[in-house]
Amino acid sequence: MDWRNARIGVLMGGLSEERPVSLKSGTAMHSALVRKGYRATAIDAGRDLPEVLRREEIEVAVIALHGPWGEDGVVQGLLEVMGIPYTGSGVLASALCMDKTLAKRLLRDGGLPTPPWWEVNVTHPDQLNRMVEALPPGELPLFIKPVGSGSSVGVARAATPEELAPALAAAAAVSPRVLIEKEAKGTEITLSVLDGEPLPLVEVRPLSGFYDYVNKYTSGRTQYLCPPPDLSTTAVDRAVETGLAAYRLAGCRGLARVDMIVDDRDQPWVLELNTIPGMTELSLAPQAARAAGMSFDDLVERILNGAARPACDASS
């Protein structure tokens, strides 16, 4: 849809721990729309968001929010009630993909490969040692992740028993629900999907450690290879097929990103889905779009034009 004459609100910032990344994404997207000649307003999405949307007479929302209260279906539900079209996935897909456990259950039940996992609920520090003792022997290394967070906030890798309790504590500080995931070994890649169509695969290769928050958002800490140089044609085809299947299974729309590991048998393993990928200078989706010949500004315009009318809009 053409929103050339509409009043556009770029929603950014928000209330989650991912606020700094969201501000970078939103600022970049707002600048791109202004360069394209759109009537775009940057909006820091606080608790007064409904009043701001009304005051600014926003007709369509570009969502650049990351984490809870923005990427998890909450703001999408608000926009549905207010009858404001918005970019990206709807309420259900947003909520499902943000909950790592539910997303992995959906992947498993849909027949898509995802590393083994289990969930624990950490409500008190005294539980940590008992949880460590209860873990099955021989499972290390493990990734410890807050269930309802993104941008690798609170994520840790535990390679020894001594690292488990601190990793659980760090994740529980973000969310009491903690996902414990068996490490999948192989090549880390991501598939960005735009309006149901795959963009080129990007390999993520940190210079040290794993792709944590620091490596993700610090320039020079990670190599991004597009296309992945060491993957076979079979591995690439399987990864694209698997990523598209995950996108469709979750009911995503607009731009979304599927993160995977490809093992030494060319088998892709889905780690998670991101319904609002980062749009910073180091983000993966813009790199994939650039490899496909699409400028950042054109990518943002494409995202905007994919904004869908709310389900409650009788005119849709």
C-alpha cells in the first residue's frame, strides 16, 4: 500500500532492556523515511503512547520496538484496538515468537528441527544450586536464555558445571522463566524473510566467544559473511527451505528473521524467530537486503508499504 500522504509514526525506544537498540533502529528507519519524502514522526513509545498517537494523528505505525512491550504483541494489540495499520507480524505471531519456549514447541510440533531444550522457573536464588544438580549429566555445553527477551540480553553459554549457576542467575534477572538449550554445533546463519520472500543468507562469525550482546552490537567484534563461504548448495537450499517454513508456520508477515545453526551434515537447526529484526548499522536484515541489491532506504520503504490494516478495521 502507498502511504506517501499519510502521517507515519515510527515507534521506538519503549520500556524494555532493549531500549538502546530500539532507539538506534527507530532513528535509522525514521531518517530513511524522511529522506524518501514521507511525513514521518519519531515517537518514543512510553505509557502515554495512545495519547501521543492521537495527538500526532498517526495514520500508520512503523514498529521499531525490540523486546517486551513492543515486539511481543502488546503494542500490536493496542494498534489493533485503535484501528491503526502497522508494520510487521500481528498479535499472535509476535507473542508466540517472543516466547522462546512456545516458539520451540511450535517448531517441534511442526516438524522443524530445533535443538533440545527444557524450561525452568527461577523465582528465588536458593533454587539455583538444586536446578544445577538436577540437570542431566553430559548435557554441557548449554545455552541459558530468558524466555521472553531478545537481542541476546541475559543469554549465557555454560561449558562447565561451575558456569551454570551464574548463567541461570543472569537469565533469571531478566525473566524468571529460563530456557536451557543444548548447544547445536556448526555454522551460525540467519535468514531474513521479507513479505514471504527469502533474502540472502548471512553467516555470523564472532571473533571470540558466541554471538552475545557485546559481539552483536560492538563494531569489529563479529564477521558477517554473505553468502556463507563454507556452506554447500544443499545446506543453503535446506536452510532457506527451513527458514521459510518457520516463518509461515509462525504466521509471520512483513520482515522477520530466522536464526539457525547448520551442522556438519548440512542439517539446519532453528534457534529462534525474530519478528522485528534490528535495523542498526550492524544489523543482519539490512546486510542481507544490501546483498540482494536493496538499499537501506528502499528496505525501510518496503517495510512501510507492507503495513497491514488491523483485523478490526471494517474497511479492510
